[in-house]
Amino acid sequence: MTPSTTAQAQDLSPVENPEPTRAASDRVQSARAIDWMRVAWVLSLAWLLYLVAIPIGYMLFDSLTESGFTLVNFRDFLTDRRLLDATINSFVVAGGVAVLSVLLGAPLAFGAARTSMAGKGLVNATVIISLVSPDFLIAMAYIALAGPNAGYFNRIVRQGLQIGEGRGPLDIFSLWGLVFTAIPHGVAFVYLTLVPALRNVDPALEEAARVQGATASRTIRDITMPLMRPALLSGALLAFAGSLAMYGPPHMLRLNVLTISAREALVRLDFKSASVASIILIAMSLAALILYRISTQQAERFRTLGGKGFVQQDIDLGTGNRLLTALGIAYALIALLVPYGGMLMVSLMKTVGEGISAGNWTLANYAMVLEEPAIRKAASLSLLLAASSATLVVIMGLVVAYVIVRTRFHGRAVLDYLSILPLAVPGTALAIALAVVYLSWPLNWLGFYGSFGILMMAYLTRFVTFGVRTSQSTLI
């Protein structure tokens, strides 16, 4: 056999094909990825069951039992006119806040993310401060400003119009007053879910529309906003559910909503009625979540895929930029400058009743607060709890959202429903449920009751919704 023949024979002899090897390697890597995703799914489910399902399950069990299984608690609820009125008021307020938050928050988010509107820093600061501030602070500030009798704004208007003593013209002690005080939080939810999504839209889609002759407004209407629908609905859902669970503002405004009814029942030690009211609130939030999932069940339609990076370019809306700037200033006035300016003014007064006068200003109120050891200790504990719980909420929220959006595991919808439930539970009812759960077997052996640990569990349970929803809208 000649050398050339030998070489040909060697060429024709069976050799190991590298393609099957690469395919097998890909399958192994894929299997490992699936395993990791399954681990993430199991951990997410276990975490949400522990944080959410256990306390809410306790409330559901309590509402359906007496000496045994019964629906008498719900029958009593449906025959109580005051509770029915509270349910209607809660739905009206939550629906009004959700709609107005979208109408205000969507343009602000679009202006901050995609246009050259002025005042973006002011809007961003207002959103963050509104979100981290307790909602009752806004209500307290507007009671001082728009109270029908002694509100400073009303008194100035009455003096200016020379209409003497009386009431009004504004009355913050109304359902629309409650909606007004809740709008800053609702707008913040919509804004924070929309801005990341708007910044992730590939501008090539909008450029293609403009090449075909579409105006800027039509491009926004037909291209940008349809892509934003999941994020927009997610923000509206947060605003709706958060408004349902408000307690501080309706309590201060003396309005009859379900959270107030639940609190009154707890004061009477009527845990059955409190649990029923909480379950009704949860049912409302679940109904909103079901509508959200129906609207975004084809999530792939809202994704944009591309292999190249891109840089967003600001859209010039001409007069629209100035209108967005004016809207941003109005939002900052309503949500930040006016209420916090009013609170600052009141905090510097010797006596609130004397109003704005030359001799009624002092810094003694701040000195008294700063010198109080209990207040300094409470502030340190609050900062520690906020930092640690926020870190855990962000990490676990991202994991849960990734499993919901980017996997096809059966039962991932359960994670979505569990993650929204805490937002619908009144804080007082949730605290009672957690106290009972951690005083009962088997969780009593953890020793959380009366410690830093139970506060951490309460914070994680309360705010898990924010971590999941904001991550979810961005991933979509």
C-alpha cells in the first residue's frame, strides 16, 4: 500500500465527530441551567409560602371557623350596612387612585425617560421621597393646609375673599380628599415601573415608524405605549392594591373604609370580623391581579429582541416638553413642596393655633426630639431594618420575578398571586396575624416574638410585592 493510499484510508476511517460532542455538552449545560432554575423556583415558592401564605392562611382559617367550619362571619359582613359602605368606599378610592396615578405617572415617566423635559431631577426626587415617606404624613400636612375650618390655605382664601369665618372652600375630609392624599404614592408606583421599561425599548422600532412618516405623537401611541402595557398595568396594580390597604390617611380623615373597619374590630378584640375584612381586601387585589395577568398573558408580544446595543435618544416633542415640565412641577408641588413645606412650617411653631406670626417661631421642638434617647434608638433601629429588609427584598424579588417571567414551570402563576397579597392586607391585621403565628407552635420555637426578628419578617412580608413587581415589569 502506497503512502498516499494509506493516507486516503486513514481519511476514510471512522473518526469521532465533534458535533455530537458539542451537542451533548450543550444538553448537559442546559440541564444544569434548568436545574438551577428549578432550585430558584422551589426557593421562591418556599420563601413566599413562609412569608405570605402562613399569616394570610391564618386569617382565612379564622374567618371560616367558629366552633367548626362556617360562613356565618361572611353572612354577618354582607348584612352589615356600614361594612358594605366601607367596601364600596375602598373600591372607589383604590380605583380612583389607580386611574389618576396612570394619567399622571405615565406622562411623567415618559418625559423623564425619553424626552428633554426640564426638571427631571426634581421629579425623580419627588417620586423617591413620596415612596419612602409614610402616607399619613401627606394626609397630616394637607389637614393642616386644607382642613375646612382651620386649614391655613382655607383661612387665607377666606381672608382674601373677605367672606369671614366659616368652612372651606376646600374640605380634605372627603373621599376625594383621601384620593388626593394617596396620589403621590400611586404616581410613584407607576413612575418607577415604567421608567426602566421605557429606557429598555429599542429605538430602532420608533425610528422605523418615523421613517414610514409617523409623527412623534403617533409613534408614541402606536409603538411605545403598547410595549409599555405590562409595566403600566403593573404600576396601576400596585397603586390599586396599595390604596386598598391604606390605614393612616383614612383614619386621620375619619372616613369609613375597610381598613378602618378591620382596625375597629381588632380594638374590640373581634378577630373574626377583622379577618373577614382583610379577606375581602385580598379578594379585591386578587381580582385586579387576575385582570392584569389576562392582559399580559402573551408577554412575548411585549419583548424586544436584538443583538446590538443601543443608546436612547431624547424625543423632541416641542410644546409637549414644556407641558411635561409643567406637569412635573405641579406633581412636585402637590407631593413634595407644599405638604413638606407645610409640615416644616408647623414644626417650627411654638403654638399651632397662633399661626404665622413673628413671635411664634422656635427650634426648641427639634432640640427636644434630638435629646430624647428613645427617639435616637428608634431611628437607629429603623435605619437598620430598612437597609437589611430592602436588600433582601431586592434580591428575592428579582429571583421570584425571573422565575415568573423567564421560565415555563407549571405553577409559576402561584408566585405571582402570592407576591401581591401582602399589599392588600391592612398593616394592623398583618401584625396581629404575625404575632399569633409566631406565638403558636411550631414557629414559636424561633423566638421571634418581641424581637428584631419579627419586625424583619413583617417588613419582608409587607414589601415583597415591590421587589417582585418592579423587577417583573423590567424583565418583561
